[in-house]
Amino acid sequence: MLSKKEGKGKNKEGELAAQGGAAMEKIERSDLLLVIDVQNDFCPGGALPVPDGGAVVPVINRVIGLFPAAGATQDWHPAGHFSFASSHPGKKPFETIPWHGQEQVLWPDHCLQGSAGADLHPELEARPLRFLLRKGTRRDVDSYSGFLENDHRTSTGLKGLLQELGVRRIFVAGLATDYCVRATVLDGLEAGFRVAVLVDACRGVDVPAGSVKKALEEMRSRGALLLETRDLSAG
Ligand SMILES: [Zn+2]
């Protein structure tokens, strides 16, 4: 069901970026690298592994030092969180339930507050991170986006934080392309930031099948720039 590296070391995210024919992108003083949910539970061996999820780590490590600032999000759930299938008797992971007019995917228990699974990947170069924003902390609402909880109203505080740091453009990397990366990118655009997706530094769940491609197309059509890290040049 899930994507693996295809062909000449290129994932499906990368192929779409290549089709976009992106030019070199110079990093500016008001840019920030936002690393989404690069946590043990989302990497192979974790509770909710994104296929090939750990592959984003060396890619992020290679470019994080190019940015004048970087920050990260961390999925951080209390026990019994609403998004866990185990909180809904009779439901299995990856089934969906209706929630306030939306569809909520039910996940295996993951990223429990304080657990090793919730830790950032141990090989992620974390020293340049200026902040670590924890989301999904309320038991009754999920939060895919780094900006807003899934009610699309409750702010995480990220917008104000970035404004305070003087950030104008966000480069997004991490996990998963079709969930938390997508939601963060769309809300970032909505919040008035310019947003670029570093597609080779992201991996997706691709559940349901095709959702990675759909997410990339949606992000691009809403105004995000799709880039590969090789398209970056130091400012
Ligand atoms: Zn979660």
C-alpha cells in the first residue's frame, strides 16, 4: 500500500517537484525551516511509521544550517487521545469516524507525551532549532497543522511566534506529506506566509492511496512552491 523509493533514488514527491521545473531558490534572512513531526513513532520501528520516514533526517541535516532560523513541531498526545483507534471501541487503526463535519482518521496510539516514541529522531540535527512546538496536546481534538488545531480555529501560537521572529517565508520539511505537512503548508499560506515545500525532505503515509500526490498538487495549487533541497542556494 505504501510508497517506497522508486527508480533512481527518487520518491514520488520528488518526481512531482521535478515536473514543476523549479529554479534555484536563494535563502533570505527572513526565511525559516520548519521541521514537521520528525519523531521516532513516525519513523520505521515506531508506532505509526511513515514508509521510509527516516530518510528525511539526512536530507534535513544537510540543509538546516543554510537557514537563518529553524523550528520544529512535535505531535504530543495525552493517553486516550481522541485520534487513537483504541479510544473508540470496535474501531481499528486507519478507519475513519465523522467529527464536526469532517472525517477523522483513527490512528494507532502514537507520540504519547513523554514517551520515547514522541522524541525527535535521535539523528536529527536539533541544535539549530529555535523552538519546538507541541501540538495535539488536548485530548478531544487532533492537530495535524502546526498553526491550527483540526477545528480550524484554535491557534497553536505558531503564527505569532513566526511574526515575532520576523519570518516571511517558511520552508517545510518532515512527516507526513499528506497529513501534517499538508495541513501546515495550507494554514501557513492562509496565515499570510510564503511557503515552500522541500519535497525530498518529506515522506507521506499515502493512506488512502494517492493522497501524497493529491496533497502535493493541492499545496501547489494553493500557492506553495514545490522544491527539492538541491534547488536551495545559501543566502
Ligand atoms: Zn497524532
